[in-house]
Amino acid sequence: MAPAQPELKKYLDKRLFVQLNGSRKVIGVLRGYDVFLNIVLDEAVEEKEGGEKVRIGMVQQVIRGNSVVMLEALERIGGDDRNHQR
């Protein structure tokens, strides 16, 4: 039996909202991940209280998996079969 892994492949190159421990909130584009749910975000910004957004990291931001509480896609994931005929 293969070890369990996070199924984040469909989220690659998509903009995500990431809720972290301590009520921290980060938005960025998912560029990579590993089996520990460590994630790499591009264009990462932290949303502070009051709605202020602060860019974090120089190019890419690595977020440790044990600090991730929730991930939410901010873009459509997968295809929309309703618009395809045949």
C-alpha cells in the first residue's frame, strides 16, 4: 500500500487562500508541495487584521505543513463539462 499523500496536484498554479495557525491568512499561487503538506507559494501576501495586505517573501514563500489549517482555491479547479459538447 502506497503511503498517503496530499492530493494537491489539481491546485498547482492556482491562487489559494491558506489559513494558518495563529489566525494568520496568506494568499498566493501554489507552485509546489510535498508529503508533509509543506507548500511553496508565489506572489504570496499576508492578510492582516483590518484587511491590510503585506507581501511576504522575495520570490517564493515556503510554508510548513504543520502550520496549515485550511486551503481554499480562489480559482475554478478542473474543467467545466457543461460547456463541452461531444
